[in-house]
Amino acid sequence: AQSVTQPDIHITVSEGASLELRCNYSYGATPYLFWYVQSPGQGLQLLLKYFSGDTLVQGIKGFEAEFKRSQSSFNLRKPSVHWSDAAEYFCAVGPYGGATNKLIFGTGTLLAVQP
Amino acid sequence: NAGVTQTPKFRVLKTGQSMTLLCAQDMNHEYMYWYRQDPGMGLRLIHYSVGEGTTAKGEVPDGYNVSRLKKQNFLLGLESAAPSQTSVYFCASTGDADTQYFGPGTRLTVL
């Protein structure tokens, strides 16, 4: 079955500390991987995406993610967290070039940032 | 360029009432989607459309209907609202095998 797992429901980090949010997927076809961020009361905004090429992808707001095919993972990282990064983060997987472009979302990781 | 807009932003219904949520996009996108977001469950696809005049069921379609009469609009209808449909509803659109752009959401409460 196709699925996305974000094992951490809630994470708290101190401002300036590094961050890694985990994402594991199960997908039969070639996956197209995404990370979205949702600030309170807002819609989802794309942070970054990966289909092919360099397995380390850079996104907006200083985020990066690394695709590891052998581990079926697409973890999101940031070297130094800012208070404004407090939000909910969603990993998603979809079919590249598929006819429907339907995405499967993880359940999200809520990030809190301590001063 | 407004992107994806949703109307209304908030709504409270009584059980059994009906309503329609409107999603509009000005990016000339072919694909449009309706999701619901519930705590601890992420986003789940309700219905989607791959072009004007077409619709298809997603993961949780029961109790909802949709229409895509115009390319830029995607309507989500609740014929007889139930408390289980209390949720935040998001519309999204995409032009091809790429980024989905999301609207700001509609918070619906069914009493």
C-alpha cells in the first residue's frame, strides 16, 4: 500500500539548534517527493521537492532534504532553526508524470521553537 | 494573480443542512483537488478533477459531491451535513506533474 509516515508528531527545538524531520514512504512507482509547511491558520506552502538528480535538494527558508532510496526516506533538515519556523510540516509523495498527480500526505510534524 | 482562493473562510452548519464550498484558481491549471484536514490525520483527498467537466473520487468521498463546470472553479458540496464533516477543507491546483498550490482553507463546523 502507498503511504507516508512521519514518525514524530511533535518536536521541540531551541532557536539556533539544528533540525531534522523524518519522513518514510512506501510507493510502488517512481516517487515525486515533497515537503510542505503550514503556519497556523494558513494553507500549505511548498518548501522543496525531489524527483531525480542530486539526492540533496535545497528549498526555501534555508531548508534542505535528502532522498535515500535504500531507506525509503526523505528527511527534512535545517542547520539553524529560527523562531519563525514554528509550524506544521508535511511530507508527501506523488506519481511523477502520472495522469492524476494525486499526492499522499503524511500526518504531519508539529514543530515548536523555544527561545 | 490571486493563486487559489476559497469561499467562505468559515462556516457553521446544523446537521442536515447543505452548503457549497467554492474554489477558484487563476493559474489556468488543469488539475484541482479537495482535501480535508483533521488533527493527527494529515490531509486526505476527497475528490479531484483532471480537467473541466471531469471529476473523480479520492480517498474519502462519501457525503460529498463536486462539480467542475468551468476550468477555473471547483465546487465541493455537502448535501446533508453531519458532525463528522467538521473539518478544515483545502483546495489545491496544479498544472502538471508538479507543485500543488493550496488555498487558505475553509473551517467548517457542523453542530
